[in-house]
Amino acid sequence: MLITAIPPIALTVGANRIVRGIAIPHPVGDPKEEPESELGLRKELLKKALEALSTPIAEQTLFS
């Protein structure tokens, strides 16, 4: 499972579960946000990542 801001590259290299991240320098957060809202953003990404890991797949899948 990969969290990335550039899903086409993840698809090209063969990652099987891909979660779309926020931005290239900060795929799992946004330092411009207030701490409380960034924590919420990170929690949502973690939930998506855990969902991706627990979802049975037969081919490469992008979780947006």
C-alpha cells in the first residue's frame, strides 16, 4: 500500500493499493493548516490507508 501525491507513478511501478495523498512534499499532511485541522486530515488519510489494506483486490486499485 502506498500513499502518494502522484498516483500515475505508483501505477507504473506496480503498487497494488494506492491512496491519493495531499501534495508532493507532504503526502500525508499540510503544514499550512492549523494543527487541529491537519491532525484531522492525517486521521482521514490513515483511515483510507487502513481501508485499502483491508479491502480484497484483484488488480491495482486507486483509493481516492
